[in-house]
Amino acid sequence: MDDYYGSKGLLSRHMPGFEPRVGQADMAAAVYDLLTSNDDLPFGEQDQAQCLAIEAETGLGKTLAYLIPAVVSGRKVVVSTNTRNLQDQIIKREIPFIQQHIAPELQAMCVKGRQNYLCLYRWHQLNTEKQSSLLDGEEKQTIHEWVEDTMYGDRSELSWLPSNSPLWQKVCCLSHFCLGSDCPESSRCFLSRLRRDAAASQLLIVNHHLLFSDLAIRKTGYGEVLPRYEAVIFDEAHHIENVASNFFGYSFSKYQITDLVGDIERSASTALADTNKKLTLAQTTSLTAAIESLNLQLPMERGRFPLDQVLQHNSTLENIVQSILNALEKLGANLDNIRGGDEPWEQYANRCHELAARLTLITADSLDDCPADELHYTYWFERTERNIALFATPIDVSQELQSTLYASVSACVFTSATLTTGGDFHFFCKRLGLPEQTKTLSFPSPFDYLNRTLLYIPKNNFPEPASPAYTAKVQEQIKQLIESAQGRALVLFTSFKAMETAFYSLKGHIPYPMLIQGEAPRHALLNQFSRDIRSVLFAVSSFWEGVDIPGESLSLVIIDKLPFEVPSDPVLMARINRIKANGGNPFFEFQVPRAILGLRQGVGRLMRATNDRGVIAILDIRLFTKGYGRRFLKSLPPSPLTREYQQVADFFRDDNDAH
């Protein structure tokens, strides 16, 4: 790999600003060796994939460290990411470079979920006279011209179309609307063209959701989302357990019913004879009433809650569930008997039967009184502002991954900036059920944390998070730190309540522009934060990762406390109970490792480029007062540690003098 990554290698010669990085070539060599280790075996003739887990911290250049080996290996490889930003970077920056300098014949493409592509049949249906009110003349002409010019009908090409556009919902590809070979537009279908080109491509770029959607559908034996592939490279691999849990589970929601009823009623109003129409609309009305009864009967508090306790103590709820099942079965049977016309009655009927099957599985099995170590799913419901949803989520995805992913490919690479806890891969490998012989590698960041950063943790007289004095003291400390840094701060919280309390308490007391998550779209907030060097951004959840702002604008990262998850979450609770039932210690085996990975993601927002400088402030003295604090400290970058606020002030004074 030195021919590519060395001081005189291809990247040094052709990529402006490239510098050989310690570990990048070693990572590339390990990926290449794994992908080519079974060249003598025909595809599919091994029981389980060979796996490799690589922690490559920020600045190593891990994307090129796996892309080039993937290309030169000759294997058909899927690269799966968690974020759209990384997908775009690979397709728009790395792939063109590889095609220009390494593999001119390389066929690579990004594949998204089918709802991202236009359905020509639905588009032409929308253009009928009766539905033309949904389009104004200018929009209609713009889309018409785009349809004639686009290769795959990808909605991202319509930059003017809002992300929540009702128009797109009427014209996108949805499986339950697909007429397949019976579609009058089948010869021009964008999705069919996409799939043909994907089948001919060596490299496919997808997100985790699509990859696990493919695995879940393959598991049923009823098709596939992606063409056959030989190996998978997961970037941002620390998200895999959560994403896999969604796709190997089941859901049933008010929104799904509302969506189904809306589709059926629109079709029935234009395509059914009066007798059929009257019966069908009566049945959809009955189904709507039943789902509304469910909505009213479940507790009104927003959040995620165990379902079995609610069902066991509420006979009315059991009757409502049965009424929904009856309504779905009657409607499905009626639609099964409707034939002819252009509308997809068979697809509507299948949706009814599928939703009934999901609801049966979620509500019937949740009453079983099984020992915690024998339960396969946890059953729960979530109430949001506009929706109520029921779920069955697998407690342990490791067996699902072994039977679907590892059994279907020859090689799997897992990489992220954060895979280890306390320098150990054990937690990551166990949660994903990786084979015992899985090789692991860890490459530290090449950034100069020792000379360009400082880690600040308050002294032991600072209150712990459980103390009544903690909130006021944290706000006082945040104010001091921001003033020392002259703004330029990302302040990360573990809850919306803590974020909002701090923001509104400090607003007007800090002489710098203050931004808060929720007041504008994420990308707009980050653009403003990056442009306005002295601004301060208060944020939670998603801002702990994926924020990439090199330079002076982000010179201080403040974290209010260690990011332990709320143990009352039903999925988390089920996993904790499983570990207890097996004789383990869930706090040290599960909760602490997950909090360490979260903290490492937050801390990683500071250093994004070689010339960055700044302070990481973690306002939680449990790092020193609790025994588990050592594991957290061991997982942090090698920044000089101080517990003296004056050293932080001196750091920023020197930094400001240098500018």
C-alpha cells in the first residue's frame, strides 16, 4: 500500500495538501488483506464472513484507507455509512479522484431508499385534470423538464423542493404502489434503471438503514433491495446496533393506518363503482375510528414506555386492538375481491394484511411471562406530538447479524473514530456478535493533542450532577469558560431541559451571539456558527457527532455531564434485564461502555484539522470521584489535564495573543 499512501506514493503526487499519516497505510493493508484473503474460494462457500474492526480516530484519513483497497481488490463491495454527508463526500470527492488516478473503469454509485426516487406512473397520475391543483404551472413545468433530463429521478436534484414536501409523497416510489411489470411505465422506470446500473457496479455507497432494510427483506425470502454483494465496509459503525434493532423488529403506528386509509379513499373516490365505493369507505371509516380509540386509550404522556404493563391492566385496550385487527381483515378481504382498474388494490390489501400481522405479533407475544434471558423482543410504545406507535424490538441483534449479514458475505469491515471503551474492543464485538477470531486494530489521531489542546475538569469541590447545587454551578462555569474563549464554543448537554435552562439563564449575560438547537434547521445553525467566529451554540443529541467545523469558530467544547442514557427507556431496560438475568453487571458491561462511546463522540468535535487548537471542558467530577471514571479518562484523547480554571484562562489568553 506504500505505492498509494507513502511519501512518494500516488496520493502524495496527485492529491493537493496530502500528507502521509501514521496508520493510514497500515489500515489500508489490513482492509486489502481481508478482502482478498478468500480469492481462492468461490463466492458463498464459507460459513461466516471474515471480520475486521478498526478504530481510526479523526485525522487519519480512514475513508481513503478503505476505499482504495476496496477498489483494487476487485470485489463487489457495499460501503455503508450512517450519514448523508459522508455518502456525498465519498461520491463527489473520493470516487472521482479514484476514477481519475487509479481505476478509470470503476463503476460506483450511491443507492438510496426507493422513496428518494420519482415514480413515473404516480407522476403521470398526478398530472391528470382532477389532481392538477396540487401543482402550480411553474412547478409542473420545472418537474416535467427535470423528468425528461434526469438519470434516476433522484429527489436530491430538486434542491428547491422542501424536505417535507406533500408533493413528493404523491410521486415517489413506494413498494405498496409498485405495479412491477404490469406498470405502463415499466420500460422507463427510474428505479429499474437504478437497479440495473447498481448490479453492474463494483462499488455501492448506501446508508445503514438501506443496508439493514436489504438484510431484513432477504431474511423473509421475498426479494432484495440491493444486488448481490461480496463484502461490506461499515463506516460510522458505532451506530450499527441501533439501526439493526429497528430493521429486525416490527412497528405499527397511527401514521401507517392514516397513510393507508388516505391512499385507499383517494383511489376509491375516482375508480370504484358506487356499491364498492360505499362499502370500502365505510370500512376505512371504521378503521380510522378504531385507531383513534387506540390513540385515546393509551397514556397521553409523550415518550417511550413498556407496552406489556399497559395491555395487562387494561381490558378495554385489548378490545380496541381486536377491533383494529377485525377492521384491517375486513378491509383487506374486501380489497382482495376488487379487480380491474388502474389502482393497486392488491397492494392495498397486502398492506392491510401486513399491518394486521404486525399488530398481532406486537400485542399477543408481549403478554408471555418468560424469563428475561429467554425473551427475544421487548414490546413498547412511543407517543409523539402527532403519532402513536407500537414496537417489537430485538433485545439482542447479534444472532440476527450472524444469520443474515455474516452468513451472506465473505468479508465485513467495521470502522469508526469510536469503537473502543478504555482501549478495548470487547463491548463492540460482543454487541454485534462478531466471530471470536475477528481482528481488531486501533489507530490514534495524528493531531497534536499534547501541544494544542487542554482538558479541563473542575476540582472535587464542584457539585456532582445529583446535587441540588449542580445546575447553578454548571451555568456559572459555562459563563466563565465562554468568556475566556471569547465565544467560539459548542456547549453539549445530555438533555433538552438542561440545555434550555442553561441557555435562557445565560441569555443576556454573555456578550456573544447565542444559538440553540431547535431554533433553526441543523445545517443552518452550523453554517451560522461556523461563519460567526464568536458565536456560541447550545445543543444536545445529534450535535454530539457529525459536527465538523475546523478552524477558530470551534475552539471550546463544553460537556455538561457524562452521557449516561435514561435507564427507563424500554429497549435499554430490556437489555439491562437480559444482562442481569445472565448473571452480569449491566452498569459496567453495558451502560458505562455506551456512555464512554457517547462522550468520545462529543469530545471529538474539537480537533477537526491539524492547525486546530482548543479546550475540552467536562463539568462532571465523577471522572475522579467514581471508580468507573478511570475508564472514561482512559478513553479520552491525550490532552494535558488540568483542574485549575486559571490554566484554561491562560490557554485562551496565549491563544488570543497568538492571533
